[in-house]
Amino acid sequence: MLKLMPQMRQTRSIATGGERKRDDPDESLGKFGTPGRYISAMSQAEIRNFCIVAHIDHGKSTLADRLIETTGTVEKRQMREQVLDTMDLERERGITIKLNAVRMKYRTLDGRDFILNLIDTPGHVDFTYEVSRSLAACEGAVLVVDATQGVQAQTLSNLFLAMDAGLEIIPVLNKIDLPGAEPERRAQEIMDLIGARREEILSVSAKEGTGVAELLEAIVARIPPPTGEPDAPLRALVFDSYYDRYRGGIPSIRVVDGEIRRGTMIVFGSHPEDEYEVDEVGYLQLGQQRAEVLRTGEVGYIVASLRNVRDCRVGDTVLDADHRNVPHLPGYREIHSLVFAGVYPTATDQYELLRDALEKLVMNDASLHYEPESSTALGFGFRCGFLGLLHMEIVQERLERESNLDLITTVPTVEYHVHLTDGSQMVVENPSNLPEPGRIARIDEPYVKARIMAPADYIGPIMALGQERRGVYLGMEYIDTTRVEFEWELPLGEILLDFYDRLKSLSRGYASLDYEMADYRTSSLVKLDMLINGDQVDAFSVIIHRDKSYAWGRKVAEKLKELIPRQLFQVVIQAAIGSKIIARETVSALRKDVLAKCYGGDVTRKRKLLEKQKEGKRRMKQVGSVEIPQEAFLAVLKVD
């Protein structure tokens, strides 16, 4: 595990506020400091931009609530829990999905006024790129560690991102009011991790509000003011965006150099040929508050009649149209989907509704990709690309809730690089598109580098789980006497379905997982098909490692045998690799009692009825189709 010794830590001078510079605010918008009104621009020395870095459920959103409440940004009657989490899904799951930003005014104990810009970050590994762009918009990060659980995998991941971005780290122990809190032990973990001194680690209770005032003073004193050249050409970082049906795509920005105001002609670094005129600028204070100008170091939003969020991608650079050749801000990259799945409506007449719902969702989510596809078993639907499993679950739930749809999602897959015998290469994310085995030279699959943190009591089960999922063991290190950190390289396809659930189950909920993309590696992969009475059902097809194909085929066949209702004819379920059958199950036919009406008489009468029934079943089997219930498709996702 990476450790930073005290002598290696970056030291930064405490910024003191100089002479305050204010513009004359628009009287119609209210005077300086009025809640929810226009706050005039201050000097760079009086601005602090920071974020909060934490593992899931360590109290990040609750701490943000206390900061907003303490600074009086929101009136008490309007205050609610998780005020920055605007989606119902975020509140239900207890995680941040859509990041947010809020501007707070704070007066220090010695009477100086500061503007604090809290830029919230998503709390899951699927959104690592968005987290990195949020960190790039800040100068400091508040590292929140649960005093009962200590440093977790996601804590380390986001902490390393913050350190790579050169941010000043303020370590905070949260939940010190709980009976199981171990502040001294957890403080030692932080000291070993980043080389902090004990007096630099703050203790707070976000729920009770204890220590929040001291944290605000530390933010002002220890986080440096933003750097940048006020007189240089405009450069601003897009760290978030959302779609407004009346005003188009609205990017959230951090001004790095120069200034931006209404009427400015701008371009974006990823597509500099398109010019836009800024119609409105302002800052974010749990809503949009209009301002006259955004200057160097400030955080806010712009409205420029952008068609959708794809025109203002996260990480892009906003430039002045008259100075579009200045160097772009570093770190921007195109977001590529990692997980793919087919999404189909259960009722065929909902296809148009699903298409319209996806179009609306893509307006707000540039990382979601979809294209039409058809399945012989499921009909017409869409092949969608997601950032990860959580992203897939969120999209499915939003489609079902917001558009009142009933959906079926196929088995999620990853992107495979298929090298053909003629020397060409193709990218396959749908098993149905995999070429014939004779044309394939090799298949490369994506690997991830995973970090698992767990109590030392569960070393054996975790080692067994990693080997079962074809993992490459890199090493293990004791964090302290009771906890260990594992490093594995795992195929992404092996951790898609139930790896996290299995990890939590075998560790009784104490293990945590974080991963990042590594590279592509050649593996012995095959396409496994499921046949129902000889007909291939493409919705059940998967690309799987050859050594696991038999077990997977056997389990899916057994599941289908349980779920497919009995017909008047025999139903044969087979798992096949190419033309080779590797597993078979049979659903026996329903037998109608045709002899019920015979009360004695000649046996030839009974035999004649049985022969007629036999012939009828033979014809029915030739033209009959098997009805597969929706539960069968969902059950494949739960095969273990």
C-alpha cells in the first residue's frame, strides 16, 4: 500500500485574505451576503474550492449538510437530509450518483469573509472519471474516514486521485459519537497512510454537528486559494453538465484563467469548430443564481443554447472564440462503455415508449449509449452501453420509474477484441455477433486491477474466491493487526454479476472492493448457446471461459427446466458450444387423459384413442412454440 511519509507531504502556505475587491452588485438582485441572492465577486485570495472524499456510507452527504447548514446557505425551514442528493435513487441507496456543487459564504472567527465552493463527487467506482474531473476543479479535499470502520478501498482510490491532482488533504474522522468509534486507532491508520500529524486530523460528528466549525476554519486556513491568470484568455473546466428542456445543455464550470460573462463567444476544446454565445452565467447555490460575470477561480454555470450534454462533455475546456488556440486543460478523454446489455420491453407495444425514454435519458447522461437491436426471443429492443453494473441498474430503474415501463435486461457482457484468421480484428460486445469458431484466431478480454480490503479472519475465503474467478494474485499486505489489503488482477467479465455480493457474503459485510481498468489479455473463450427444442434463444447466449462453460450450461439448463411450464409436448433444453451439446434437460409433456370417457368396452377402442393422441403430439411438436416466462430471463442473471 502506498504510504507518504511526513517529509514527502506537500506543504502549502496559509493564504490570508488581502484587500477585498467587490463589484457593485445589481441592486435588483440583492446585496452582498443575502441568502439566495447575487453575491459579488471577491478576490482570488478569498475563494476556496474543495471536495469531500470518502467511502460509501462514511457520512459524506451528512457532512455536506452540516457545512451548508452552519454557513447559513439554506434557511433551516428549507433544510433536509442529503440536500445535495436530488434523485430519489440517491436517497434510497445512500450514495451520490449525480454530482452537485454549492457556493457558501463563510465569515471566519477573525471577521474575514470567504467564498467556499463545495464540489460534490459521485461515490462509486463506476464514476471514477467524473470524480477525477471534480478533483481537477478543486485545490483541496476533505478526507472523511468512518471512526468505526477505518480506511476502505474506495477511500484509498479517491484519495490517490486527489493526491495525483496535487490537492491539499484535510483528514477528518467522522462518527466519533458512535459507541463503536475507535478514533485513536483510525487516526493512526491515516497517519501511516498520508504521513499526517495527529493534531492535523480533525474529529467531527456530522450527525450531531460536532467539530464542523473547526473544519470550516481548517478549510480556510489550509486549502490554498485558486491560481490562475485573470488577464489571460478564457480557460474553464467542465466538471458536470445536465439538460434543461427549455435551455439545452447547461455545463457546470470552474474558471481557470480569464473571465466569462453574458455575450462572450465561446468554443469547446473537443469541437472547436462550433461557436456559442453565452446567454447567462451564474453560480450554484442549490439552484442557479444569476451573476454578471464569473472570474478566475470561481465555480458556476453557463447557458449557451447547447443542443444536449454531448456538446459539453465532462472534462472539456471552454475557450474564448477569439483565442481558441490556447493550450487545453489536461485530463480530458472520451468516456467509453465497459458493460453492455440488451434492454427490451416486456410488451411489444412499449417499444416506442422505451425509445423515447432512452432519448430523454441520454440528454442528461452522455455516458449512456444505445442502438436498436432485435432478438428472436424478446423482439425489438436496444443494445445499451454502461459505465458499470451500478450505472446499468440506475438506468434501468430510472426508465421503469420515470416512464412506467416494464423491462427485461439480458445478461451483461463486456467488450471483447476478436482477432480473426485473416489478420483483421473486430470488437464484439453482443455474443450473437461473435463469428464462427473456425474464423477466430484468438479473443482478448479486459482485465481490471482490484483492491480488496477485509478483516484478516477472511483471508482464506477471499483467496478462494479470487482463484475461482480466474484472478491473478499480486500480493497481500496487513494494514494493521486485524485488516489486510489484497491486490488482484481479475477479468472484468468475472466480476460483473455477483462477485461483489459473494465478497460481502463471505466476509459478513466487512470487505470492500475497488477496481480500475488494466489491459486486454488473451483467454480461452467460447460462445455458449442455449437451445430450446433445437432453436437457439439468443437472449441466453454468453461468451464464457471454456473451463467454466460446462458448469454454467448445466446450471442454466436446470434453471430453465424449473421455470418453463410443461407443454402438451416434450421440451428439450440444451446447452451447446458450436455443434457440441454439453448439457441437456427435458421438460416432460403434459398427458391429457383421453381414456377418461371410456367406461370399459373393447381394448381396441382405447388403443385407437392413444394412437390418435400420439399422432397429435407429433404434429404439435413440429409446429408448436415454447412459451418462456419472463422469470426465466431474470433467473439467468442469478445463476451461481
